[in-house]
Amino acid sequence: MSNVEIPPPPPPPPPSMQYVVEIPLSYQIQTSTIVFEEKASRLELLVRILWSFLTTLVGLVYSLVFGIILAVYSIVASILNIINFFAILITGKRWKPAFNWQLKLITKSATLNARLYNYSLRRMPYFGLMTDKRPPLEMEPEPSKTPVGVLA
């Protein structure tokens, strides 16, 4: 017998992924710079009470509307998951329409979260008494405050 060692067989190739989908998000997380201003308006301080009510109301209505839309999407996604379960059980393959619906649900959820995050970030300096500049009521990010290429 000789002392020749037989090398182990090479490892199997990694499994190939058939479905790799990048989720396109249409909203970006915005950034901004806050400048310290020593002088503060007393009248503006009183206006903040009304402004706080209005911006909270807009955020609440917006959240409710999108919450209802996402709830409907989630119910349909749950039904499609049950159908997809049986399709995988019987055929051994995933059902493409269920995959696409889940992708749509994830995209809409991420978009809503990015919009609400931007909205709350715009409000924080004003209600934290850091500036007298009132934030806009809209949910869209300000193009001048959004870094290029940073996705939510």
C-alpha cells in the first residue's frame, strides 16, 4: 500500500436563484441641515399650537387612508399565500401571480414608511423649538433636501 492521499471531491456548485427581484422604491429618505438661530419669535411659538394640530391631522388622515389600502393588499396577499401553499404542495412550483402580489405589497409598504419618515423628520426641528420655519404639509420629499442615489 502506498501513502498517496486522494483529494476530496470538489464541492457542488451553489444553487442558482431563478427569481431575484429588486424592489424599486419611488421615495427617498431626505436629509437636511438645521442652522442654530438664537433669536426666536414669541408669536411663532403660539402659532405652533395650531400648526401642530393641522400637521398631526394631515398625518393621521394620510396614515388611515394608506393603512386601509395596505390592509386590503394584505388580505389579498393572505388569500394568495393559501393558494400558493397548495400550488407548491401539489406541483412543487411557486405561483408567479402570488409572488408579484407580495412584491407589490412590499413596495407599497416601503413607500408609505419612507413618506411618513420624511414627514416626521420635517416636523421634528419645528416642534422641537429648533427653528421658526414651519414645515410644509405635503408628504413628498423636498428635491433640494434629498441626496442623489440614496434610496429608502
